[in-house]
Amino acid sequence: MSSLVRNLLRPLPDASSAEQFEALLERPGLRVERIVSQGQASPPGFRYEQPQDEWVLVLAGSAVLRFEEPARTVALAVGDSLLLPAGLRHRVESTDAAIPTVWLAIHVDR
């Protein structure tokens, strides 16, 4: 049974040069992934607008997201979660550059 146990915080891939995505579970209509960021942000002018709902939880580090409508920014710290409904235009404004930001993301088809 111990071979089935997994720690989402150890070991972490090196995300200093690029965000790292790892699928943890995939089923029809569902994807669970670990995202590791370190200082990354969405490219200038880029916005996510996903066809599925996404729920995110920050397990380590911090991030700032920017939303278009209504226009606002949201700072996320360890333990913070957020539901991003399908079609919500948003971007990652920043992630912690000093330490990895570890996200648990759950994507659910509508």
C-alpha cells in the first residue's frame, strides 16, 4: 500500500525556468494535476479562457490572478482555493519567485 502514497510537495520538479504540469488523475470529464511555478506569469496580453471549470488550491508559495470581468486581482496564499468557472477570462499576474508555488488543479467538464 505504501507504493500508492504520494506526497505532492516532495520531490518537486525544477520550475525555475518553466512551469511544470503533471497529470495526477484523468477520467472522462475530469483531470487533476499538480502545477509547480516559480516566478512565472502569463505572457503579456495572454488570457486563459477554458472550456471547463477549474478549481485550484495553493499548497505552497503564492500567486496573484487577474480577472477581466469584473476587473480585479486576487492574491492567493497557502491554503487558498478558488473556483474558475468555464469561460472566465483570467491570467496569472505573478507567482512567488523565491520559492515554488505548488497548485492542485481540478478541471471538470460542464
